[in-house]
Amino acid sequence: MAKTLLQILLLGAMLWPGLVVPARSEAAAADDSGENLYLLGRRLLDEGKTAQGLQQLEELLRVAPDSEYADDALLAEGRVYYPVVDISGLGGVDLQRLEKGSGFFARIRERYRPSNSAPAALYSLGFIAMDPVNPRRNLDEAYADFMAVRQLHPDSQEADLAAFAAARCDLAQGAEGRGLVTLLNLLESDPGSPLAERARFLASDLFDRRGEIGRALQELQVLREQFPESPLAASSLQRESLLYRLRRLVRSPAGAAGAWKLDEGFAAATGGAGLKSPRSLAISADGTLWVADEKTDALVAFDATGKAIARQPWPRPIALAADPAGGLRAAGSREAGRPGEAPIAPAAGAAGKDKEVPKVRRIGTIAVAPDRRVLLIDDSESSLLRYGPSMQFEGLLYRARAGSLKGLAIDPDGRIWVGLEKTRDVVLLDPSGRELRHIRPQPVRSPGGAQGRGEEGFDSIQALATDAAGNLYVLDAAHGADRPAAMKHHLFRSLLSAAVIARSAVVIPFGFLLLAGPASAEENPAEPAAAMLAEGKRLLGELKFDPAVRKLTETLSALGQPAPANEASFTLFCRALDLRAQAEISLGRAKKAEADFALLVRTNPSYQLDEKTVSPKIVQRFRKVRSGLIGFVNVACDPEGATLTIDGQPSGSCPLADRAVVAGEHVLAGSHAGFDPAELPVTVGPGEKKDLRLVLTPNARAVILQTVPSGVEVIVDGASAGVTAAGPEGEEGVSASFTLAALAPGEHEVTFRKVCHAEQSRRFMVVVDLIDRTPVVLKPVEVPRATARLSVVSLPAGATVLFDGEPIGQTPLAEREVCAGKRSLEVAFAEGIRWHESLDIAAGRSLQISTHPKAELWLSLEADPAATMGLTEDERLGILDRVREAATGLRNYNLNELAAASAAPAADSGGIKPASDAGGAKHGEARGEKSGLTLSVRLLPGTVSPRLRFSVASPFHAAPESWEFDAADGARWGGMLSRFDEPLRLQAPATGLILLDTLLAGGPIVLSVRPGPAAEAGFAPGDEIVSVDGQKVAGAATLHKMWSDAQRPPSSRAIEIRRQGTVRQMTLFPAPAPTLLPFAESAGASTSSGGILSYHKAAVEASLAASIAPGEPARSIAVLNLMAALLHFGENAQALREAARHLDLPAGAGISRATLSYLSGIACERLGMKGEAAEAFRSAAGDDEATLDSLEGVPLAPAARVRADILSAGSSSPQPSFEQPPPRSGPGKPEGQRPPR
């Protein structure tokens, strides 16, 4: 159509010179040129054609420097030279490429600061300033760049990444307090961030270093319960166990608050095992700890308590490794094998001609990969060798360029970590031995910030290990030997790390263990098959045909033979065959190419080569192969519109023209509403075209009915079919005929419903006649009028009662006659607050209603004009009507629909109150009330099908919260809407028990007891929870769910505990306690029930609760929740104004006066009020049992103390101050429409 129009315009210009087509502006043309060059450059880069891609991007910057794509081009070029986007990549780029990349990023910062590429550029500049390769390395500059991203671009995808990188920058400089506050700010602004797990895990470690052991333990417990499927959840459980075991809680005789101390007997747990020279340890598949003891020629096993339970002989063992399939591998200096079998001398290479097989002269260590292959370090050759499961030599994997190899570990992904003595770092290898990256720690500082040795790298690597989460541990025996203060500081950390490796309560303290960082979680490679295909395509583009064939063959092997339903794999498989055939032709192997083309055609008969980019000769050969393999079918159906499949694969709807199929036998199948499915076998020869006709048998029939009066809704088998229209006799007479199409044979129930009339039902049978398809006509159905009696009371009384919008009196309202059926009832209180619901009133019934104030929900339904393309008016309105119907079921809000030109309400709005009649209030006045919430629903065009955008707004914050759904996915968006009926919880059942999961006991351990039901019942720190109501307790999360699911009021619980080895029976009665909205939590429709759906919703409900609270402390708790919502929005000044209201909060455990001080401190800190913030945090720090969420929440005092310390030291925040960037000038596209960078 567009092409035809263009031809007409050109013809007109030639025939009529006076006809001038206006030219587009130069700016628009330049922007189009910039977009085309950028997309071409990006495509070339993605295809591995780096030089050509960079050339296109440079051309963009030359011809269109003011294009909106100029900053994206600079970013793409910078990432080519400096691709580092994570701490793990530091040191992996040479200086020349680093400086080249830095230039591109700096140009974005200088010229395109307000652009969408600015946060990514600043983020990369931070890593460049932090990179050890950079001779001008400056951690302060790196920190400033990272925090600029966080402060200037808080909504960018780099914001949380930059905050975490800034915290790592702090730690590298020894500023642990500032780093902890940076992590707390990240967790308090977005605890649902992908980095939240790592941030919380690191924050726990920093709290531990500050001596805040209770907070450290609770951070780990929160991590486990918030991210139960995370790899760090297992690490957290291990660390909780060891923290509790190493620094156990002891109570003074007077029962004072618990104190923490080192368990001096912990490291000596192996004292009775007779160990003389422990050299290595390993955990077998059954969880047993094994220790290799060289001087006693034995492998010793220990249980979780440190008791020796087994001993196996082995000659002078120096290395030990667990076999993933079970059992162990052990090694001495020259021999290796399985315990219980004769040791063998491993080969060091293949046998030469007439020569013996060389042997390993000195074994360093040994490890077993997930595929059961054995890896071994040969100290005499500084080499890493690989063997099969039976110790058959397979080859040399890696050799040190200088010095020796020290330490060997294999992570869960099969990657290999090896320590390098000469360079004092650790290298990561892939399973084939190829170097991936190096780890070299930064200079270590002692506590308090004093500079340590000041050299990078490890001192003396002795051993490496990885845990189930992929964390790498490095045993650095000499580290800290010249720094007694640092040794004292890290003593507990070294024992903890050793025990984490062991995953058991036994420690063999070899020396200092330093956590180098996550090994597997840091790198997430792309989907293997897609990455291999991209590599094969790159090799083909570089004319490296043989390597391309090998890589594409590897791709095909990885994919297998995917089904068409697996769209991603199916597409990759076909593309790999296509490319491999092209490579084979280029190598002159025509038969192999034709075999690939044949397989490609059989796999996907409709596949076509890209004739614009593929050689005509190759296209011609493909066509030749294809023509000998496929035929074509034309399909007609009775009835038309039937849905077709060929051999079970979807093939569109009937009629079908010139559909390509592989020559041979096929089964054509069709289906249609109201007809039975049908199948037709067909055989098609190569090049043959067959005409087919598929006839389906009817299985349904139409029914015609009438009602008296008209205007009656007809509901068939529970689904509304429409409303009868008036007939010749008028509205009260017999209605016009109403047709029900395609009813299945059998019995059906039809319900007839009309306002103020008694609902009627009829049952009838439908019989299908294969010859006579005329509709069945039923007798007219009479629907008689119906009324009821209504009484209304309210709290407070004196409110106006409106029935279907008409005032009928004030509360308390005595019985009044009203229409039965689905009705609208409203009770209007003072200040525009009201109660409104849609009722279903039975005829003849006397109904008594109790009401209370509810918040307003203003519903707006609109359709984007572009969304109407492909949709009829009925379909468009039908989608919005389904949203309206779902919203009508809400009971926690008064629903009002706002009129919109593109979404006018249906004649019957289902009981939703029109905006103009909201309790007598004017439209604008009602919307302006603090109790008002606006829900805007907009129908949008989608890639495949229309989408619905739901946006929630309130008077408390300008920016709405929005979510998008597929319009057809009513289950998802309907589930989100139903969550509006979940009220804001201002209190919840609580006990005061602070529980901890460990590996040391069968159930959770009581970490501490706060004032409340548990303290009154006699629970004490150290108690182990054995069972509740006779059921064993798996973990703390189970108990928390029991409390949250408790009855209202909560019922008592029979709890069995174990205290100092004695089992006791306790009775616990959870009692309601105040709760606080988690202002740092991520809101969203994807959060489960109980999470925060919308902070706008929470703010509105908290404001209403404060307005109608009967007294204190209920009013103050509601205001505190409103403060939390305001802090979430960043409305800090308004939050302080709420705090200035007289709030009557008690001191002590849970939500208290200290909670208010902490929230006030956060607001002051964000506003730059340093002195006031420090004072507020000091006030909060004075209450060790106050929390931010509930009676059993994480104590806020440790965080308040570190915040107060940082502020008092002269730094108001770990976030430096930057100006907000001005809006970008010039042409631009709406957010989300630019190509991804």
C-alpha cells in the first residue's frame, strides 16, 4: 500500500510540476540516517564483524553527531574496547584497549550527559578508574563515578550494579563502615534487586566484623527466607550454623541480654582423633568430613560433632578429593587412587616408541570434576593433568609459565581454579584448560583503616576450595603474618571459611582463609547453542570454513533434533544447517552441502535462504534440492474457517493455498466450533500440487428464545450471552427474538436476569440434526418483578444512605422496601469518605448491612488508537468490559469509573459508581481526597496480541506504578486486580521469638526472646524448637508461616522444645503486634500474596486508617506506615511533616519510638540535614530491640549505629552530591522504543 502511494505521488510530480511533495526536515533525515547506521553497526558487531561495525558507527558520528543514536554508538564502540561490566572482569583488558574505551565513555559524559547511555558510560568509567591495569588507577574517582550513576540515574538498569560496585570500592579502601551504609542504602531502596542477595550476604559479613553478631545472623536468615532457591541460601545456612557455633549465646545468671564469645573448644574438636599431620580435607557425597593425616598413614572420617567415626589406611596421604558419584580419591606424593583399592602411579604422558610410559614424579594435589574425570597437579613439571574415571591418562590441560601450581578446585560448573605461585594469583580455566580470567586481591588493610602490606596478590597459596554456591576459598598460609592486629581481626573469619568448605562443625585451621569472591555466580554465559551458532557464523563471515563447519556441527549436536514447538531451539537448528551447508559449498563439498539442505527442507519445508545476503549459486543449489523434496497442497473446508494441522503441526485456517509439505504421506486434520474434528490422509509427490476438501460433521445447534418483559440478561450455562431487546409490544411486552448460536447437544441451563425482577431458569435438551440445521424455537419466558427490605447501620452513625444513587435516609436506617437483585448501596460519611458496594439482594428478604469508611478507587478504561488495528469495536470494548467486570468484584475500595472517550462505560457498569455521583462530592474534589486511588487501564498494541497497561496513582506521589499484561491473560491481570482487596496489615500475630536455622540441630534455635508472648511463656535463648502441635518443624520459615496463618484471634500452640538436652512442653499464644510497611521492598504485580502490590495503595490505606483510627497507638502506627510509603517514593520532606505530628509510640521491642527516629533519620539524611540525621540515628541506636517491620524483625540499632558513626565522622552519606541532569534537547523517541544497547 505504501509503495503504491509513493508511485502515485511520483507520477503526479512528473505530470503536474506544480504539485510539490513537502520535504522532510534535515533533522529528521539526519536522525533516520543515524538510526540506520547504528542498527547496521550493531548488527555487524553482533555478527562478529568488528571492523565493519566500528566503521558504520564512526560514520554515524561523522554525518549525524546530533542524532539521538550518537550516544548509543559511542557506548557500543567503548564496549568493544572495554567490555568490563562487573568486578570479576577487572584486569582482563590491556592498557591500550582500556584507554581507547575510556575515550568513548568520556565523550558521552561530556557531550551527551542527559542521554540514556550516560549511566552505562559512567558505570564503565568507574571500572576503568578501579582497574589495576590503569596506571592512573584511583578508587576515589571510581567511587564517585559509581555513585553518580546511583544518584543521577536511580531508575537506570546500572543503578543497583553501581551501588554494589561502590560498596566493593569502599571495602578495597578499608572503609568498611561506609561500604556497609552503601549496601544498606541499596537494600533499603530496592531489596528485590538482582543484587540484593549478594548485598545482604556481604552486609552480614560486615555486621559480623563490627561485632553486631545478632544482626549478622538475622541478615543471613532473611536472605534464606527471601531467596530460598538462591545458591547463597545454602551458603547462608552454613554460615549461620558456624556463626552460632563459634560465637554462641550465653546468658548471665541474672538473665540479662545475651553476649557473644568465641567457642574455644570448637577448633579442638578433633583432638581425640589422633591426628598428627592433617594435610587435606574433603566432604564425601553422604556429607561425611574426611581428613588426610600424613604421619599416621590414614584417612579419618568425622561426624558433625567432631567425633572420629571411621579410619582407612593410605600410605602418607597428602591430597584428598570427593567423587561426585560417591566415595573419595586420595593421593600420596607419587600414587593416587580410591581408598580400599591398590594405589597406582599416574602416567605423566603417553608412551613413546619403545619407551615406557612416563610417571608423575611428585603429586601436588588432586580433584574430581562433575563428569568424574580426575585432575592432578604434577609439582615436578608445574603442570595440570587430566585422567579418566579409571585414572587413564587423557592429556595435559595447563602448565605454569613460571613457578609452580599451588591449589586446585573445581566449581559446580566444571570450571577449574588453579593457584599460581609466581604471579601470586588464581587462574580460572574452562574444562578444556583455556584461561578465562585471573583473580588477584587488592592490598589488604587492617581494621581501622591502617594500610597493610600494600602489595597486590596472595602471599602463599596453599589450597583452594569451592562450595555448592560456587564461592571460591583461598588458603593463604602466610597472609597477615607480619600484621598481628589483622590476624586477630581475621581469626574468626578464617575459621568460619574453613568450616564453610567443610560444611561441618569441624575445623582444621591450616592458616588464613580469604574469600576471593563468587566463582560461578559472577559469570553467566549466554545460552550455549546460541553462543556456538554465533561463533560459527563469525568464522563463516571471516571465510574460515573448516573451523566454521566444526563449530556448527558442535551446535547441531548440542541441539539434537528439536520439535517445531520449541521455537528457539528449532530456529537455531535450522539456521545452523543453513550455515553449515553454505560453508560446505565454499569448501567444494557439494554432496555434504546437499545433505544438509535436504535435512533442512525435511525439518522445515517452508524454510527459505536469505537471497539478499547468500550467493545466487548457493540459492540455486538449495532450490534444486528443495524442489526434489517438496510438494504443495490446497485445502478447502466445509465449513470455512476451520483450524488446520498437518501431521499434528499448526498450519493456519482454511482455506489453505500452496502450502509446502515434504513429499510423502501426511495427515491433514481440521477443527471448528460446533463441528467434530476430521482427518484426511494424503500422499504428495515431489513437485506435485494437490487440491483437497475436508468436510466436518456438525455437533451443535442454534436456539431462539424470547422474554417478557424485554431487557432481560440471558445467561447460558453460567456465561452471559446478552440482553433481549424490545419487541413490537414495547419494553413490557414480549421481547424480540434472541438467538443462542452453536449450543452443544445435551442439556443446558439458561438463566434470565433483570434488575428488580426475579431470576428465572430453564433447562432444555439440544439435539443435533445432520440434515436439518434450522434453530430450535422456545416459548417466551416470563420474568416477574421482585423487591426486598433493607436496614443500614454505620460506624460512625449519621451517614447518608444512597440506594442506586438515590438518597433514602441516614444511618441508622430502618427497614425500607428496595428492588431485589444486583444493586448499588452507598453510605456517605463526612469529608467525602464513604462506603460503597454492589449487593445481590434476594426477593422477599430483609437485609441488615453494617458499614464503615472505605477508600476511593477511580477506574479509568481507555484504548490506544493503535491498539484497535486488527480488533473490532466489540472486541476492543469486550476486553475493557472484562477488566471492568473484574474490578467490580473488589470489596476493599469504593469503585468509581472515570469517563473516557475511547472507553465509554457500557449501559450497565456492573454496579461501579459513576464519578460524578461519588457520595455527592464533585468529581475533582473526590479525586483530590487523600483517600483516593486512581487505577488507569489502557489497551495497547502488542507484538503479537493487544496488551493491557495498569497504572496506579495517588495524591502522595506524582509518578504512577505500572504493569503490563497480555490482554488475553485474564488469569494474570485478574489475579493482580484481586490483590487490591488485600488490606494493608497494621498488625499481625507475633510471639517475640527470634529464630535461627542451623545445621547443628533438628529444628530452629531461639536466638533471642523479645518482650511478648514467648517471654511470658518462659522461652529462653538457645532453646531448640522440636515440634509445634505435634508436627516436626523444618525451619524458621515454617514457624513464621504458622504465626501469619494463625486464626483471628490466634489460637494457642503446643510447642515442644529441647533445652540443655532436656525436652520440655510449652504453650504459646501468638498475640497481635504492630507491623510496618517495608518501605524498601519492590512493589509489583509479580510479587506473591503478602508482598507489596502498590505503594500508592499502601499510602492511601494508611492515610485512611489514620483518619478513622479510634485512638492511640493505632493512629500513630497508621501514620508511621504512611511515612514508610512516602520514604519509598522519595517524598522525604512530606515524611518528616508526618513525623512532626504528635505520635504516641512506646519505647521497646518491635515497632516503637526508635522506629520513628530511624525513619526520620533516613528522611533527614536524604535531604542533606546531616546533624539532624545523626541525632535521629543516635536516638534509634539506643534501643537494641526496636525493629523496622515487626516484633520479630531485624534490629535496627546496628544499622543506626553505623549510620550515626558515618555521619558524625563528617560524611552525611556514602552518596556524593551531584546536580540533576537537565532534560535532553532535540528530537527523541518515547522511552522503550530505542534499540537495546
